[in-house]
Amino acid sequence: MAQTNRQIVLDHLPQGRLTPSTFRQTESAVPTPGEGDVLLRTLYVSLDAANRAWMQGATYRAALAAGDVMAGGALAEVVQSNSPDLAPGDRVFADTGWQDYAVLKAKHLHKLPALEPVTHLLSVYGVAGLTAYFGLLECGQPRAGETVVVSAAAGSVGSIVGQIAKIKGCRTVGIAGGAAKCDLLVRELGFDAAVDYKADGLRRALRGACPDGIDVYFDNVGGDVFEACLFNMKTHGRIACCGAVSQYDGDAPAHGPRGVPGLIVTKRLTLRGFIVSDFDAHRDAALAELKGWVESGQLKVREDVIAGLENLPAALIGLLAGENIGKRMVKVA
């Protein structure tokens, strides 16, 4: 085991977009676990748009402050355990933060199954896959034959949402940035159509892809894309609000969509925000279904793995800029 613990900390809270100088790397002693604790070695750090939102204030977790170790979930391995519930070598998903080692209470952790490749424990069998599953099926409630639209469709959650919608018999339209991503959605992941939000005429292109309107919209981005979809919803349409990445990194929008209250009433729309932990009671059943789809080849998994703890800041900045296809993570050990 290493004698030092590398850490990436927030040098300062950002004003505007993230830059490499927002972060700095430090070293500390490897922490010692106390009673009921486990010492974890970080294997892969999950990168998510929510990482940026945590710098803006309290959300479903406490706000970050300058000098804090950057927060982040990770696939980690138990190195030392002072609990009968976990043993050295067990793997867990934990909020280790951006560092080599972390000490956490064992009672808050659960042993993960021995699955290969292990990276799937962060993607399709982790937060990304479960967010896609519950957000679409529980919040969106799609029915066979309906039109489902998903934004950030080439990302970790969106790429899975679109494929689940197809499995459930829906017509699926993905919104992504750039012709290459749009081509991948249709050619590789089986979407029926794709719309490039970076091209001119988003609303016109969306109407062309969804001439009869949208039954279910899975929103990952907020902003102009959300507004374009909102005004193309069918009566009794459902919107699953998962994230707003377009508003996390930079200046706040000058205004939100206008005319929304009246539109929601006249079209009898349902908008539901959620986080994946809302559905913990149904986690095992969801994982079993996801596993079946992956093993049958119905659900393709895309992962974007970058090596090196020191590359975490650049990897997050790139994710917010839309560099990734599929689930982005950083291999630490």
C-alpha cells in the first residue's frame, strides 16, 4: 500500500466555467480506520455533470467549499476493515472523493457483486444505468408505440435511456451535439432518429423528427433544448427531469421558458424531478432486468475510461463540454 494519499482539492469555488486552476493536487497521510470503519482504495472515479452542480450550493448533498477534497462517487476496494460486514478485497460504490484512499463507515456501504468488466459497476449497473431505468420507466412511464425523446443522448444516462425505450417498443429520438454523435445513436445504438442541437434550427429539426409531437421527454440538459421539447409535447405528455447540465457550468440563464404554466395546464403535462436513490427499494429488480438486456445484446454499453488521478479535472471539464460518449470515468488504481 502507498505511504501517501494523493488528493485533488477545490482551490476555490469557480465563478463561471471550470478551468484547470479550479483544482490543485495535494498529498496527505493515508487515513487510519476507526471502529466500524473501512479503509478504501479508489479504483475508478465516476464523473457526472452533478459534480459541477455541487460547487454551486447544497443540493441533495452538502455544498462544497474551497479547500475540500473534490467530491465524487467511485468504485473502491476494501483494504482494511474494522467491521464484520466487509472484508479486504470486497468492492463497494462509495463517496470517496477524488483521492487514492478514504475512510468511511461500513454501515453505509454495501458489497458489490463480482461482475466483469468491473467498469460496468459504474455504468450500466451503477448510478447511470439505474438513473436511466427508473427515470424513464417510473417517471416517464412510456407505452409501446409512443415517441420518446432524450437529450444528451450520447452520454452515460441518455445512451441507456434511448435503448430501454426501444426495448419497450417506443419510437426513440436522441438529441446530441454534432453529426458524429447523431450518427452513432442511429447506426450503433438503434435510435430511430437523432437531432443535432449544435446545428441551426433546433425547433424545426425536432418537429421534423417528431411530426406528431413528443409523448415522453427525458431531460438531462435544461435550457434551450428543454424549451424546444416542452413546446412540442403532446397532450398528457410526461417529462422526466434528470439534470440541467447546460446551466451548471457558466452564467445562469437570463430567463426560463415563457408561457410554461399555461402550456402545462392546457396540455395536462406531467413534469417529475427525481434522483436515483428515490427508488432504492426496487434496485435489485432493476439490476436483474438491466443485466438480462446486456447479456442478450439488446442493450449496448458505451464507456469512456481515462487513466490517472491527475487527469480528473480535465476529464470533468471535458465531460461538461460534451467530449464523452457513454459513461466517463477515471481509472485511479
